[in-house]
Amino acid sequence: MIEMQEVYKKYPNGVSAINGIDVRINQGEFVYVVGPSGAGKSTFIKMMYREEVPTSGTITLNGVNVAKLKNTKVPQFRRQLGVVFQDFKLLPTLTVYENVAFALEVIEAQPKYIKKRVMEVLDLVNLKHKARMLPTELSGGEQQRVSIARSIVNSPKVVIADEPTGNLDPDTSWEIMKIFEEINNRGTTVVMATHNKEIVNTIKHRVIAIEGGKIARDEQRGEYGYEN
């Protein structure tokens, strides 16, 4: 469960990115975060995984007040989350298998479990046959699937995706969405910031629209609502 109460974010340069947000996202929901460029979507998303800290207000995620979290506790907190980025953020010198396994190695999981779990998630994203390849040997869509596999290998309750289809062609974007749908169907909360109008209007879920740092719309099975 994710809850924001009276959240404000003002940057040192004076820009107010978030201007009083109250929202609750329940476990197992799939939520799109939409809005025009500069509306505050990225800040909204980044505050959830403690990349940004609110100026005031509370953000509770899985029972943890993220806003008050000490910097030393952030890495441990993030182990409860899966985060998927637009630019993949894979380690170029590691194989597909090693990139995904790394997320389990840092929490000192047993080698036997790591091998079993990594192959399970690579199977889910249809990349089991490319486990020994390097990221540079993969297409953009395949690299994003590795990124997704890495984000879910710890079995997180929440996956946060920031424009995960932003660098992908339309056909590949639909393939990626099928994986997110499957993750959500297994009980994981998915929060996805996106500019992809077609996906939002076709694969219906809750839509939170942010404009001027505030929630302008919050609709179940909502529409994208903007011209790209």
C-alpha cells in the first residue's frame, strides 16, 4: 500500500514540483501516472522510491514513512521495491543472468535459490535462452525485459516504472505491457508513469493525472486525456 498525505516538493531553485498531493494506492492495483511534461510526474514517482524527498508531508510505502527515512536505510528499503527505468540501467559487463542475479547477491541469498529464481523470472520475460548474452547483444526491448526481470526477482510487493516503453517501438511496447500485466495479475502493485496514450486507452487501469503538481484526475479505468 502506498499513501501520500499533504505532500509538497519545492526544489532549491524555487520550482514547486508537487503542491499538496493526497492519494492512496492499494496493494494489487495497477495505476498509470499521466500528465503534460513538467507537471510533476517524475517527482511524484521518484519520491516513492526515495530518489527525491518531499519538502513536507508523509509518504508511506509498505508501512515505511519514506519521507523520514534516513539515508543509511534507503538501500534496505529499496529492496522491497522493483524499479524499472526508461534507459534500462543494466551493467554492461555482466550477462543477462548476472544482471538479474546481482539483485539477489546483494541481499546474500543462497546460491541455489539465486539460480532457481533467476531462471524463473527470465522464463517469465521470455529470455531464458539469452541468459549468457551481454546487454549489448540484445535489442532495446530485450534489455527492458532484463530490467523488468531484475526488478521482480526479489518478489517485491510494488513495482514502480518510469516511462518503461519510452525508448521502444510500438510492437515492443505491447510486449512489455503484457509482462507488466502478468506481474500485476500475480498480486504485485504496479505504478507506471507513461506518455503512451494508446496503451493507457487500450489496457484499462486506474489513471492518476498530475497537472501543476496536483492531482487533476483520479479515475478507475480512466483515459489518457492529453494530446501527445
